[in-house]
Amino acid sequence: MTAPTIKVSALGRGTVLDHLLAGSAMRAYRVLGLGSEYTVTVGINLASSRLGHKDIIKIEGHELTEKEAAKIAMLSPDATLSIIRDYKVVRKVPLKLPERVQGILRCPNPACITRSEKTPGSFRVDSAAPVTVTCEYCERTITEEQLDFV
Amino acid sequence: MVEDAHSRRAADSRVRTGDEVTKADFVGRDVITINDFRQSEILFLLDAADQFETAAPPLLSGRVIATLFFEPSTRTRLSFESAVGRLGGVCIGFAEGGVSSQAKGESVADTVRVVEGYSDAILIRHPKEGSARLAAEFAEVPVVNCGDGAHQHPTQTFVDLYTLRRECGRIEELNVVFVGDLRYGRTVHSLVTSLALFDAKLTFVSPEFLRLPREQRDALDAMGVSYREVRKIDDTLAEADVLYVTRVQRERFTDPMEFEKVRDSYRIDGDTLAKARPEVVILHPLPRVDEISPEVDAHPHAAYFRQAHYGVAVRQALLSLLLDCTGEVL
């Protein structure tokens, strides 16, 4: 008797986020803030030869933008992103944590000027896994748990 | 132990070796955090300030300096205004946000974009952290941070370092004890990392709630600087060269109960000084409330009022350098 499996249909067009840090997929999904029009499949704690365990997200009908990819890289710097068109992988890249991120995070410091002025937050990335960043305005260090995505 | 300018420069000569600084390094520059300045640049500025203690020609004649003070200030604003006035320049601006268009909802960015058209430099104090950095992004003229919330106050640090050199004869290898509100005290935040450049021995005395923020402690760790954090000031007095005392700032507390718990944590008085070395120098960025007893004012090394006065020469030097108006003085 073969073990029961769950079938996940192949993507016609969309994005696969693979090698997400185990346990990070639900936060990553929330951070993306995708509308209800997209079909999203989330796999949590799947076996991985590279990582031991990993999460995976498949998004039907949406190709991640650079900003969205940067958000995922902040949560899971070792993830890979695949863009699917006509059921074929047209681009597969490892996500890369940028040295500086702009316009994707809000500074959690209530006394920071960026909270009251209409200016996009700008942060220097100090370290990965777990990520820490520094607000380039108030210079507060922000840990991964404090990341507040726009 | 006041020494002449030549001796002071000689005492600091070791650190400047091989790191040449010229006036051009300052021209048109923003002054946002003390960490933007190399040690050699700080010393260059302090040397320049020496010259301005004895000379005040009209170097800023025809120049207009904008003072945008969205928060109260006595020493910083008035010493800048004095510096500009003595050098023949003119100050425009406001001393509280309520009389500016901020009261109508104008952003800092828009205010700065307007005022840069009226002035040759902008001096800004604002309660929000990072406000000076933001202002500098929107202004072509130099922007000087005169205090942005609990973040930084770099010109106070220049004044503090200048005071140390005047009062102690050197900056290097001093045993400096910081006392009071180290959490919200922006003058402390600006000063600690620059003192670390000068191999100072640093001790922090505060209640747990007001201890030095993690960012500053991390910065010291990254610089390889060892420091002590203690709760009782008595443990530090025997070895201190300098006591840097700060006020517990009621305006930074969101919870009045927390303020009441810590407001009277430390008080420097005659009994305190009796346990300290006779030559200990006492600094305070002012204003003080109850943290230094008036009886201490008579102590020969109670330097806080002189510290406030040195601010004029230091700010004259800074503005002249930023605006490339040093004439024959430098």
C-alpha cells in the first residue's frame, strides 16, 4: 500500500516560493497581503534535503514584484523564487537580502520622524537569519519580530 | 587645570597622526550625528574653536541662518544666535513649533524646502528622532541637528569635548562617569561613542529603566570598548575624572508613573563630592532641576556654566567652517 498523498495542481502562471524557513510561510503569506482573487497553496514543515524542513508557497496568477520578493527575503533569506508561465519555470532565482531596503518597512519606533511624515522608511540591513535592520532616520535597531511591513 | 591652546593640541597630537583634515572637509556639510565625524575632524573643529574664543570678526556678514526650533531650547538656540550675531550674521526662525506652519499641519520636509530659500544654513531642533536627517534630504543648504528627540545632539557633543579639553587639559583616557537619564538623554547618546574614540573609561550610573539604550551599548561593543553599568554612584566616585550629570527628562516619558519612580534617583551634593577626587570635573548639558545641588556650583571644577559658554566659540567655528567663511581666523 502506498502512502496517501495530497495532490497540488501545477501552476499555469504564478510564483513558487520554495525553501522558506520552516514555520515562516504563514507570516510570509500575511506580509504579502494578497487579495482573495488568488489561489494560494501553503506547505508547512515539508521534508527538505537541503534544509531538513522547509515551507513552500505557491501563488496562482501573480508574479511577485521586487518589493514583495524583498519582503520575503527579510523573513527567509535562503528562499528561492520561481516564476511560472505556461506551466514552465521561466526564472528561478535565490532570494537575496539587499543591503538597504526602502518602502517596504515601517519603523516601529513611535518617536521616529518617518511615522509622522509622508516618507518611505529606509533601513540598513545589518544581519540575516535572524534579520536585524537599522532605521536610517532614528537609527533604532529593529529585530525580526519587530519588522512591520508596509 | 586649564591649559593653553598649544598644550591642548599637543596632548591630542597622537590621535591625529596620518589623518589630515582641511577646512574643505567641512564646507557645505550637514551635521546630523556625531558618528558622521572622524576623530581627526572633531579635533580640527575644537582647534578652530580655540581661535574663536579670542576673535570674532564679521565673517558671517550678509549670511542668514535659520533656526527652526520645534522644541524649547535655551543654550543651544541662544548660543547659536550669539555665535551668528557676533560674527555679523542674521538669524531668522522660531523658538517653538506652535508659531510655525507646523501648527497648520505643515510637514518638516515642506518647512525645510521653504526655509532653505531664505537662508544659508538651517539649524533644526524637533521632538521626533531622525527629523534632522529627513530635513537634510530636502535642503541644499547645510542642516545642523540641534537635537532630534532622544536621538542625537552632535553640536552639544562638540561643546562637551571642547569643555573636557579646556577643563581637564585633555580628552584622551579620561575616566568619565555618566549619571542620570541615559535612556532619553540625547547628549549622552552623542557623547559616549565619541569619547570611546579617545580611549575614555566609561561608567554608566542609572536606574534600570533609564539605562543606556541597546543601540549605544552595541556600538560600544562593536568598537571593542569595555564599560561598566552600575546603580550606585558611590561605587564610581573614587576614580572619576569627570561626572557627566543629566536631568531625568519628564517630557520624554509617556507614563507619568514611570517618571515619578525615577525622577530623584541621583543628586550630586557636597556629600557626594566629599567621596570624589578633589579635581573631579562636573559637567551637565543643562538645564538642571534637582540633580545637582546649588552648593556644588561653588566647587572650582563645577564646569557646567562654563560648558554652556564655550558653546558660542564652538558654534562660531562650526558655522564658519560649514559656510566657508573662516577668513583670516583659520
